[in-house]
Amino acid sequence: MSSKKRVVIVGGGMAGARLAQQLGTAGDTVITVLAEEPHAPYNRVLLADVLAGRYPAEVIALPRPTDAVTWRGGVRVARVDRVARQVECEDGSATPYDVLVLATGSSPVLPPLRGLVAGLPDGVHAFRTLDDCLALREAVGEGSSAVVIGGGLLGVSAARALAARGAGVVVAQQGEHLMDRHLDVGAGRLLRAHLGASGVEVHTECRVRGLRTEAGRVRGVELADGYELAADLVVLACGVRPRTGLAREAGLALGARGGIAVDDRLRTSDPDVYAIGDCAEHDGVLYGLAGAAQEQADVLAGVLNGGENAAGYAGTRSLVRLTLPDGPLDLAAFGETTPSPGDDVVHLADATRGAYRKIVVRGDRLLGGILVGDLGSVGTLARTWEGDEPLPATPLLHLLTHDGGY
């Protein structure tokens, strides 16, 4: 057996690529990445900008790992054999490992709609990968009618990008307001007004029943109340679920929320197998955000390079940020934004300027916030929250001035 440690990473997304880059300088490690997508690693946070035409696809490429990393793109893993300690691929190859890292990411949720029983009809797209993005960019044109099912972060980004390409866009959101996982009603109302000014029609509290197709191609979206939205294109933005098939079939433990259960060292129930990114569930949390995936990759690199003395993973304090350039509108949400009894809430709204600010404070600590509009203070507030630092001894209202009150 080689004296070098063999690390195999399954998944070439942001988590896997970051880990490979971090480990690539370790001379005593042989690293192989098995990436299902054929492309070089890329920043999926910027996919909406590629769809909108603001960036060519090559601009969002991530730095390539060093030559010490063997990157096998376009390879689908079929099975993990934990007894033989090898990863078997659909092309018949087998790659042995000493340490295995699962960075398999997540898959788009396909809603139970009439018309999706036998796969996606022509004109119906997920929006998760670069291939999804490029297919949508090819399909959309000036005057296309597009319906985005789902009004979360991904759906809002996709809708705005399609509108920038000249499509007539309708968002069908089942919840009470847009981005209801991150925003409250007031911020959601402001976001809806911004999208409306950009030509995007928004339907909230709107349940989709099915798709109308002709000759295998989508022609409309049927709502539960019987109304039909005409559609040349439909984008499914109904959330994601962790990809855990390989882990489950290999007998690894899953968490309560369906992700691959990991401890503070990001180990699974097998001490030689780790998991990071969207597929990993730590302390009951599935993050599904790029920042958490990259932080987990950095922590795991330290664990694998530093052994038992390396710092563990304590969770990620993730900030959600969305910038819509035509307007413009800048939005950030972080932490706990629903106050408990005894918490202080500072709330400012200025409809004429399109500004909305709300922070929740407990004692001298910032619990969370929602900021929409001119976000000059978001950096300072976010750093204070991320570091769990005491707030300055100034009136709370000053925290929402443009300089953050500092």
C-alpha cells in the first residue's frame, strides 16, 4: 500500500472543489475527485447572472485545484463498498480510498403535479446546475411566457433573470409572501413591488395543481382554483433535498431531516467516511447554502491535515443575500428574525425609498435581521452577528442608520 493517504471526494460542486483545493498542497495525500458534472467547478450562486446574460458561463468558474488533484469530470458513482474501501463508478472503474468524503449536494424537489409523472415535458426546467442554466438560456427569448413555480430565493433569482432576457414572467408562490423562509410580510411585500416594477407578476397563496401539455410540450400551468397561466417555459424552484442515495445504500446513518448525519468533525457513522455541503446534516441542521458548504470544507481540510487537534465544526451562522441589479434592490436576512417575549425589535420602513429594516436584539446581542434597500450597514451588522459580539452602547435605532451606528 502506498504510504500516502488516499482521499476520494465524491462530488465536484462548491464543497468538493473547495476541499480539494485546500487539501491539494498536502504532500502526503493523494486526492481524487469524482464529479458527476462534466464542467470545471463553478460558483452556483452566480447561475442567475449567467441566465440573465450579465456573465458568460466561464466567468463563474472556481479556481482549479492543483495538479496534485486528479479531477474526473462526467463520472457517476454507482456504489460505495465500505468493506473493500472503494468507490465503484458506472463506467466500471473502481477507486480505492483511505478516507472518503461525500459532497453529493442536493437535488431539486419535483412537486407532485399532474403532467410530471413521466419526467419533465419539453419546456419544463429545474434550475440547479450549470446545464440547467444553459438549457434555460437557450430556451428563453424575447416575448417568451415563463412561469416560475416557487417564490423562494432560487425562484426570485430565476424570475428576475428571465425577465432580464425579455420574457413575461409569473411567479406562483404557495406561501403568504415571497421568500417566506427568510423574510417577514413587510419585506416580502417590498420585494414583490420591486419584482412587479421589473415586469414580474407575482401570485402568492397560490397552489399549482398541474401542467397542461400538448404533444409532450408544456403549454400552461393549472392552478388549484381552476385558473390557467399560459407558459412556454416552466421553472421548478420548489426547494431541494439532500442527495443521500449513496450513503443510504452504503448503510450510513441519516439524520432526522434526511441528510447524512455528521458529528463536529464532519464524520459519518463510519469513521473513515465524511460528508460536507448540502448533503450533510450537522446537529439537526441542513444548511443548503454555499457559505456553509465552504466553511465545512475548510474545517474538514483542517481535520484531515491536522488530525485530532484540529478545530471542529460548530455550525455556520449563514447570511442570505440577494442583489437584483435593475432597480436596484439589495436584500439580506440572517439569524432569528421572529422575536421571543422580552426581545427588543427595531423596525424602520420607508416605502418611498424602497427601504425596510428590522433587527431583533436580546440583551446586548444581535439575534437576527432583515434588511432591504440601501444596505450600507449590512456588513457591520452581519459581522457583529456572525461573531456574536456585544452591541455598542448606543441607542438601538442607530444600528439601522447607513453606517450601522459605528
